[in-house]
Amino acid sequence: MTVVGRLGRVMLSSYFAVLMVFLYAPLVVLLIFAFNNSETPAFPLSGFTTKWFHIAFSNTELTSALSRSAQIALLNGLAATALGVLASIGLSARRLLFRSVVITTLLLPLVVPYIVLAIGMLILLHQMGIQTTLTAVLAGHVVISLPYSVLVIYPRLQSLDEAVVEAARDLGASEFVAFMRITLPLLAPALLASVLIAFTISFDEFAIASFLAPAGAPTYPIFLYAGARTPALLPEVISIGTLVIALSIVLVVGAEAGRQWAERRLES
């Protein structure tokens, strides 16, 4: 290996190490302070305790916000994935008028700031005489999650061998049966990835929820923002945040294991 090659390898390794520290050091610090026996997150630590977890789970407002966000995120994952499948099927049609316009329209939420979209949806609801509700939050989350679902599902659909579906049709299966028994199982890894991505987007989203969530029913990010500015709530927020991080890691690892298992099943 040349000197330039070794230098490039060292620089790339250093950059990767700095990036990992930048990304995960805050999570480690959060984990440490979740067990700190003090209301103030500061070094040196005053002792080890798990009381903040017990206090957090006894806070009904906090647990309700967490449950509310989880339910919305799950519904968003399922709805965005279902719409992503339909959109991908439509985009796969051989003859589709204004294909570029349709694709641009579907992907437009990727470049529109969420705060602008939230204000627009709020004005629209008021003009229609509809009050802010969690259903409106869910609708907004589906809008911003749909492009990601399409970007995950559409390439997978394009990579499928059409001969397999045509063989099923030749054997007497209807178009719907062929889709349910052939195409849909082959899309399983992409569907799983789509649900996971949409779930994460919805669970973390703040701008749309802050405008459309009704008073007295905040989502977890809204409660987190308010609690971070309240010293008395900060230890509870940190402890729940630690559990969310741990659950996210388990979810990502489980989803990746499930995706690899589905890929092996499809290849065998």
C-alpha cells in the first residue's frame, strides 16, 4: 500500500471514529444520568439510583404521552406502508401519464419543511371547521412518511421477476390472488423496513404534532420538550429517554434479523 493509500485509510478511520463519538456520546451521557441520584444532571455523580424510573412510570401524563405517540407511530407505519404499496404498484404501470409529475408529487414532502406543512394543515383545518385532533396528527405523519415508504418499496417491486407472477396467472390465479400469494410475500423485507422507518419518523416528529395535537393530549416529543425546560421533570424525562433508546436498539436489531431471515426464506 502506498503512502497516500495509508494516509487516506487513516483519515477515513479517524473520521469514522469521530462520527461514532459524535453520534453516540450523547446517548451514553443520557444513560449515565438516568441513574444519577440527583435532580441536576452534572458531574460528578452524586450516587446510583433507579428511583427516577419508578417516578417516571407513576407520572400518568408522561406515560400517556408515550403511549399516545407509540399508537400514532404504529398506525402511521401501517398506513404509510399500505399507501406506499399502492403507490408503487401504480408507478410500476407500463403506461402512466405524467409519470415524472406523479413521482415529484409523491416525493414533495421530502423537501417541504415540516413547520410549513404543519402551518398549512392547521389553516386548512380551521377553514374546514375541524378542530385539531390526534387524527390530524396521524394524517400529517402519513403525508411525510409516504415518500420514504415509496423509496423503500418501489425499488424492491421493480427488482421482482415478473415471470413468477405471470406463471401464477397462467396457472389460474387471479390478479389479486397472485399479488397476495406471490408479490406481497416477496415484498416482505421492504414492507418491514417501511413500517420501521415510518414508525420512527412519526414517533420522533415534533413540528406537525405541536400544531395539530389538541390541548391536553401532547405526544411524547411535545411532552419531552416541555419537560426538558422543567427542572423537576428533567430526571424523569431522561430515564424514559433511556428506555426509548434501549427499545429502539432492540427494535432495529430485531427488524434487521427479521429482514435477513425473510431474505433467506425468499432465496431458498
